[in-house]
Amino acid sequence: MVPADFFSDNERIADHPLTEEEELYKENIIDHYKHPRHLGRLGKYSCTHLEHNPLCGDRFQVYLSLDGERVTDVSFEGQGCAISMASMSLLSEKIMGMSTVEVRRLGPWDIFNLLGIKISHTRSKCALLSLKAVQQALALQQQSQQPIPQLLQQQTQQSTQQTLPQHRQQIPQPLQQLTPPFTQQKTQRPIPGERKTKEEISWL
């Protein structure tokens, strides 16, 4: 259990003095941190993904149950700081009943609006860990249902061709093709004093 005075310092939630309205959101963040909604593991789920923030040690495993293109149930397991846990709990409530297209369109400002307070740059990764986990789970689900894109097949073929030898051994051509074209042989001029044949006499 978290002590009652654990969040007495506003900097536990934000890095700036909170307005009266932000104080109300702060209480909501504390409530979701102490009593996270949809905490646990679904008995049956369509997709899941584990997301981890190494900077502060936040870690969440998200489980989504889908009926076609609509989120019918969601849950999560893990641990994190007040911001990341509240963000995960608030987001799990928001996406219930939403279409997968709507969930993919969610952005950082949707999470910041759920939290209701200004989030510093150093705490933004904590706040957005929940959204990253949910959208990555949907992305993996979509990839598992689609065939390999044609472009990926072409890249695979090109990669295979590059592994083949670039210089293949040439098959020798027929000998007659390698021999220079035959030219008419010039008859040797007879040497004086030698006996001439009938053909040589006709040449003279």
C-alpha cells in the first residue's frame, strides 16, 4: 500500500506548481495509481505486447480482446510510477468499445488530456508508455493477419540474387568460331633452279 502522504510533494506528479484544476486531476491520477482499472490478465485475448521504459523501469504487458475491428476488452499487468500507471489505467478505460482505427489515431495529446496536467519532457515517456504498448499490440495483430507484401518478396528475391556468383564460368565456344576466318592462301613463289611442277609452270 502507498502511504497517505506519499504524494504530498507536487513534484511527484508534476515539475511545476499545480493550478486548482490540476490539483483535481492530480487526485484522479493518484486514484488510478492506487486503484488501477483493468489490472490483470485476460483469460482470452486477441493480441498482447510488452513495453518497457528502461529510464525509470516502467513495464506493462497489455492484453486486447477484439471483435472484428473493435476493442471489446482490455487489461494489463506490470508496474510503474504514478504517471505511467495512471496513464495505463485511464487509457484502458478510454479504448473500451473503440475501433482499432480510432485507437491507432490516438496521439500524445490524447494521453496528456486524460492526465489533465502538464507533463514535463522527462516524464513524457512515462505518460506515453501505455499508448505505445496498446498501439504496438494492434500493429503486431495486423501484421500477423496480412500476407507478406509483394515489395518484401521482391526484396527477398533481390537479396538472393546478390548472393549468386557474379562471374559465371563461360562455356567454351566451338573451335571453328574461335579460329580466325580462313583467308586464301598465297602460293609461294618458286625458287630459281628448282624443278617446277605443272601447276607452278602455269602460275608463271
